[in-house]
Amino acid sequence: MSILIYLVTAVFIICSLLLTLVVLVQKPRSEGLGSAFGGGMTDSLFGAQTTDALTKITIWLAGFFFACTLGLAILYAHRKPAQSFSEELSKVPAPLEQTAPASPATPEPAQ
């Protein structure tokens, strides 16, 4: 399940970056931030119908963004809850009883 969460999170980040870029490229009606990026440049670069295409792309990306958000919420709600640190520590077995090492045998002097 965690692999799916990582995959959807990666798609979510890519979608949010694309959505941000598409919104910034659009030519606003009141010539706001879009004029800083060259508002007329998109028309000459992509054609006269760019506004309609960017609007459709924005709508699709926004829908995909919300779907990813909902999917991540469901995935996080259904994943196995992590145990607390104290519960993990209580599962650690008690240390084994250690015995003193046997004293090394002393060699007999040679006769």
C-alpha cells in the first residue's frame, strides 16, 4: 500500500506543478501577472485559440488535482496505523541471562 501512496504523491506533485505553470501562462482578462510573462507571446507561439486550450487544460488538471487529493486521503485513512514508539519498545524481548565466562585454564609448568 505504501508504494501506491508514493506513486500517487509523485503524480500529485507533478500535477500541482503543471497546474501552477498553466495558470501562470494564461492571459488574464485584466492583464495581471500574465503580462509579466508576455501575455501576447502565448497567442503568437501556440496560435489564436490558445486561451481555449489553456482553459481546458486547467480544468482537466484541476479535476485531476482534486482526484489525487481524494485518493491520497482515502489511502492514508486505510493504511495500517503505525504503532507508538513505547509499544515497539515493549515488544523487545528481555535480555538473556549472561553467565560469567569460564576462567582461562592456566598451563601447568613443564617438568
